[in-house]
Amino acid sequence: MERLAMHATSLTRYAWLSIAAALATIVLKGVAWWLTGSVGLLSDAIESFVNLAGALMALGMLTLAALPADTEHAYGYGKAEYFSSAFEGFLILLAALSIGYASIVRMLDPQPLEAVEVGLLVSMAASIINFATARTLMKVGREHDSITLEADAQHLMTDVWTSAGVIVGVALVWATGWLWLDPAIALLVAVNILWTGWHLMRRSAAGLMDASLPADKLAQLETLLAVYRQQGLAFHALRTRQAGSRTFVIVHVLVPGYWTVQQGHDWAERIEEEIRHCLPNAHVTTHLEPLEDPVSLIDQDLDRPLPGNSDSC
């Protein structure tokens, strides 16, 4: 557990990277909007404020996730990361509504753009910063199964594509004189941001609801267990869940009833070690049962049925 806490702590420096990138892009995009008066560039700048808020939340939740388990939180604080991604998704939804409102107002009252060339160059510089930061966060997030860093990276990458669309739109307005293009593109930006926010909140909810591991990781587990089935063992009641960067696996191991406790324990230890090798940062719990006993098959479901004449405790 101490090793996991140190691992989570090391991830906080990437949240600081995201904060620095958000501050830089806020300044650059704000300057671009101030120079041009483009509502499209304004929408881009607003999203950078969301980036900053999300990065600050990510820092707080990664710091909380790094705390070791205690008597009140025996499974640690890994789920704190889902609060970060859900919060960022909520902020994205608010940003989308703000951008949509500003776009509609500008459609009703079109305004000419100014200093477009300089504004676009400044906006492009901000996009390059976001792109480099997003690639770094995504790489680290996937390597360490951190939904917080992945969410931040996805948001930043969405910001990159959003900025690209805004830049193209502003350039078209400048070239054609069609002022309606600027707010129209800002509306498209709002829809794109809305979709990203919904996706992040949905994924966060799945984590908080203890959804099973993705299909590819479950397939890895089944491949591992299949090797032991060929050696006469059996398995059931496999349950998995993800809590931030921590994975939890529970499985019942059925062994020959004539084995000693030591034999069954040795095989269970071997299986647990291989699962942890297959799924880094996994907490594995096994339960030994005899193959020949019909009672072993009763508890395959989550809730084991109570005997009919049992009294409540």
C-alpha cells in the first residue's frame, strides 16, 4: 500500500504540468480574443478556464488518492480520482452552455473581426502547448491507469481540435467577410465540448458504481485461468472492479478435496501472483473450495442464499 501511495504521489507533478499549461493558454487565448473580438476565440478561452479548474481538481484528488489506507478506508482513497473526472465533466457542460449563449448573442448582433493574423498566431501557439501537454498526460495516464490524467488529457485534446476548428473558422470569416461563420463555429464548439463532458461524467459514474474491468483485461484474466483449468483446477464467482489506478479481483478457486490446506494455499498464492503480474496494482483475493462438494457451487452469485431455517444475526 505504501508503494501505491508513492506511485500516486508521483502522478501529482503531471497535474502541475496541466495547471501550468492551462495558465499559459488562458493568457494566449485571452490575448487572441482581445485582439480580434472573435466569439469563437472567446469560446476557446473560456474552455481554457475549465482546463484550469479541472487541473486544480485533478491535483487535489491525486493528492487524496495518494493517502494510505486507514481504519475508515480499508481499500484506500483510489476512487477520489473519479470525483475529479466527474467534476471536470460538469465544468465542461457549464462551459458549453456559456459558449452557446455567447454564440447566439453574437448571431443576433454580428461584429467585424480585427487583427485576425496576430490573433490566429497567438491561438495557434496556445494549441501547440495543449497538444504537447495532452500527449504527455495521456501516455502517463494509460501507463498508470489514472482516469484523472486520462480525463485531463482527453479534455486538452478536445481543446486542441476545438481550437483548430475555431482558427479555420476565423480565417474563413477574415477571407470571406461572412460574419455569421464566427458564432456558427462557436456553436459547433459548444456541441463538441458538451459531448466530451457527457462522456467523462458517464465514465466516472461507471467507476463509482464498481463496473467490471474492460473486456480486454477480463480476456487476459480468462487466458491466465485457462492454463490452470488444464491442470485440474476450476474457478467461479470472478468479480472485478477498478478504483482509480487500483484494481480489485476476487475469485473462488476450486481444488481437489483431498489436497492439504498447504497445497491449496500454495496454488492460490501462485495464482494471485500471476494475476498481479498480469494486472499491475491489483489487489487479489482468492477463496479455496473443494471441487467435489456441491456446496461449492452455491455461492457463484454475489449474494449467497441463506438456509431456510437460519436466524438473523
